[in-house]
Amino acid sequence: MIRLPAPVIRNLESLFLFSVLFASCSSSDRDAAIFRREADEFLAAMPAGLQDAQADAVLRACEGDTESLRAVRASRNTESPLPKGVEAEYITPTLRLYVPTAAARRPLPLLVYLHGGGWTFGSIRSCARFCGALAATGEAMVLAVDYRLAPEHPYPLGLDDCMEALAAARRIAGERGGDPALVSIGGDSSGGNLAIAAALRNAAEGGAPIRSLLLFYPVVTARADNSPSWEAYASGFALDGRLMEAFDRAYASGREDDPMISVSLASDEALAALPRTLLVAAERDILCSQGEEFVDRLVALGVDARRELLRGSVHLFVTKEGQEHAFRRAVSLAADLLAE
């Protein structure tokens, strides 16, 4: 008989006890435990001082020195391999279309997707992993957009590009076997902000209805809002408050109270015209509380809106590898929304 050392036996007993307790949890509790574990590992792997360095780069660019910001942009401009069953092509240098080779149905809906990065970095490549994974579900085509970045191109120039992409998406949908009536728009973080602003502007200008709005931890108030989540997670949780304030300065250029930037300041009438909305939130995120208040307001105004909170997760799960369970949930929720 093999006798194991006492410490090994204790470790095995602890592992057995954990597995029993884990198995007894509800599926939502198990998901939350995995979200938190992966998020903690993701945070531990982040280089020390990364967000301060990014904030410094953005702030220097606001003063005209863009060298450091160009380096940040280059680091976030990496390509992701296409998943099996997806074809992608550049319609223009700033529009990339992802099409499933085996569609779940016809005509397919089309999602216009706007990348995050604080309006100052990120690119048509930085969202490729999500766009490809969503197309691979067979439930939608995805049109990724490269919009102009701040501070060289502050508001409203990036939003203008998104409006042009929305108009192009309706044409592309018709040309590629889709339906212009099935065009949705979405994005993560600052991209989510642009998606809301584009939907608001589209309604105000009498554009064709947008089918739905897909938001991942969006910016809805472009300032430090001193909300519970901002106070709790302003440092050390994937999106620091100082970095977010640098983003706001670069994009808004002193116009933070414009309701097309701080979309939470839009009128009730404007918000009531928004399409069906899904907001997927990271729990340990400075933007969590403002997103919750935003969805609560939409529901009170009669908008078909709901919020999915991924407990334990942190910002960036859509575009940065490391929070794989949260990423897969994001793709699944997006596919379900577009298939409805």
C-alpha cells in the first residue's frame, strides 16, 4: 500500500470538499465563481502600471504629443484568427464584414459593431475575436467599424463615422442576402456609448428603425460619477478611474454634458425612442452602476430593455483574452438577442 504524506492527504481532502460544495451550487453561482476566478487571474497578469501609462499617453496626446498614444494603439491593433465557418472581407478600409458560411436561417440579421478603447485606441482588429465568434454561431452577420479616434478627432467625428457605417450596413445587408430591417448596432465600453448615441441620433433624424441595441459595459456618463461601483472599483479592476477620466477629456473636449456624449443626460423623449436593448455588465467595473441606472430608466420609459450582470467579471472580457467563460456568455447572449 502506498502511504501519501499528510500534507498531500489534506490537500486532496480540501479539493474533494471544494468539488462537493461546487457541485451543490446553483448554475448561476458556479458561473459567478468561474467568472471571478478567471477575472482574478486576468487582473494578476496585467502589467503593473499599465493603466497609468495609458492614461499618461492619452493626456499627452491631448496636449499634442501623440507618440506614446500611437504605441498604445499599435499594441491593441493585433489580428485574431478567423474561427471555422466564418468568412471575412474588408468592404472598405474601415468596414469589415463577417459572414457565417452556414447560416442558421435566412435572411440573416446584421450587427454593426463598434470597438471599445476609450474613443482613443482600439481598432477594427481589436474587436475581431468577438465579431468572428458571433458570426460563427450562424445567427448573424457582423460589420466591424474603424471610426476616427480622439483626441486628434474628438466628438462628433467618431460618431459621424458610425452613422455613415449604419447607413452602409443597410445597403450591405440587402446586397448580402440579409434584410435592411434586421440591422442592429452595438459595442463595448466607449463603443457601447457610440452605439447608444448613434441610435439616438438615428431616431432624431428620422432614420430607418434599428432592430436592437447590444451593449457591453458601456460608458453612459462621461465623467467620474461617484457611483457605488466607481467608488469600489476605481483602481485595480481593468478600467481605472484616472484612465476613464483621460478618455473623457480626449473625446468630449469639455462637452461632457452633451447628451450625445453623456447619453444618460438625453431627454426622456429621446431615450423612449431607443430600440430593444440588452446591456451586459461586468460586476467589478467602475461603469457598472451607471449602466444599471441607465437600463432602469429605459424600462421605466417603456423601452424593451434588460441587463445581464456577469457576477465577478471585470471590464474587457469582450476584447481581451483571459476571461473566457464571460466571453462565451457574451457571445451567447448576443446571438440570442439577434435571433429573437
